[in-house]
Amino acid sequence: MITKTKNLAVLILSLSLIGCNIDRYNMGKKDDIANQAKSYKESIDWAQSVKKESTDGKFTFKEGEPKCNLFVYDVIYEAVGGAPHNGYHPHTAKKWASSDCIRNWQYMGTSETWQAGDVIAKEINYTNASGHCGIAVSSTEVVAAGISKVSQGVHGLNGATVRRYIGD
């Protein structure tokens, strides 16, 4: 009986240590996502006035189209090595804001404190977009593509949905 108890304790400890390693790995990836987003501050590459192809070449956004979701897609792709999409386009702000399942991204709701690397999204009924989204770089600010450039701030995302990277 004591041997079985010891074996069970070792198994539980091993599983908890594996979990800790995964958490540390994901924490590093979340930091990578935030740092990648910050590296694009002031860039006009995702401005509405330009045509933009996704980093992986799968998607092209025309001049005049909002590109906040393409910015989120590109940043995640570059930082993690892949990014979620539906096969036709990167997930929209509305999709990021919904509670629908997005692989590797946990839905945290709207009252969760932002952490660096989180996707912050809000459904808003714009005439040319489903909302707005960006990447948290702190508990109070996001980096997001706007009309004319990528910038850091709140961007009207107070009360927005938080999505947290949990990896594979």
C-alpha cells in the first residue's frame, strides 16, 4: 500500500512539473507575442490606405480595408510560428471577441486583467468591420493597427474580451 501511495505521489508530482514547464513555455510565447507587437509601433504597413499581404502569404487585404485582425494574425504568426484563421481570412475582431473555440487561445471573458501577449477584442458594428482587436502589451495598453498606423494605447477596448495563449 505504501509503495502504491509513493508511486501515485511521484506521478502527481511529475504531472504537476510537466504542467509548470508548459506554463513557462507559454509565458515565453506570450512575451514573444507582446514584443513582436511592440516592434511594429508607428508602422504604416497595416494602415487602411495600403494593400497588405499576410506574413505567410495566405491572405491579402485591399486598400481601404481595416487591418487590425490581419495585424493580430501576423504578430501571432511571427511570434508563435502559426496563427488561427478560418481558411478564408484571419479571424475577425468579432470572432476573437466571441466565446467560440479558437485553438490554442483560451476565452477569458471581459473582466479578466490583461496580460502581455493576450488578444484583446471587442465586437463593434462598424460599417466596414466587425469590431476592433489588438495585442496587450501590459495590463492597461494594447498595440493595434488603426486607420493610419500601428499604435499603443487603449484604442476603445475597455471592457473588451480577453483571449490568452495556451499553446498546443
